[in-house]
Amino acid sequence: MTANEVRKTLVNEAELLDHLIAEVNKFDGSGFTNQAQFIKDSWARFLGDRCRTNRSLAEVDDFELVIDLTEEKCQVEQYVKATDPDASYTETWEKFLTCERDILQNLVDRARNGKSAK
């Protein structure tokens, strides 16, 4: 995979995120508690931020693409380290964040090397 293919992947994800955002926004959460409404709105903002970031990254040169993806991966890595894997938690953010980190690392490797990563 080349840097251009990574860019196309980011644009594809942005298109998917557009559809997810539309679904979140049209969902009738009128019966939600205030906290649940806040969570619903937060997801829409998070997905929107990710969508805008992907589209922005698709416009940068190869070097900046690798740098930005590497920085994002390092930030996610810090979240992974900060996640408390305590068995009493029912949420599995560590698994989600680890997956996100691995995806970013794969994109970095592919953009940097211009070929498929392992």
C-alpha cells in the first residue's frame, strides 16, 4: 500500500463516518436522560472530528502524512497505557484503543514503506 492508497483509505473511512454521524444525529434520543443525551452528542462530535481529520490528512504530502499518523498513534498509545484493565470494569476500552493503535501503526508502515505491512 502506498501513501496514496492510505489517503484513499482515510477518505473511505471519512465517507463511512459521514453515514454513522447521520445515523447518530437522526436517532430519536428524546427519551434519553441528560447524561445519555450528552453521550449521544459526544459520539457525533467525536465521529465528526475523526472525519475532518481523515479528510485533512488525505490532503498532506507523504512526509507529513507519516508524521501525523505517527503522532496520532503515539497519542492513542498513551490512552492505551492509561486505560485501567481492572476486572471490575465492564467496558473494554483497552481493546478498542489497542485496535485503533494497531490500525494506525499499519497505516504508518504502509505509507512509509509503500508496500503491505505484515
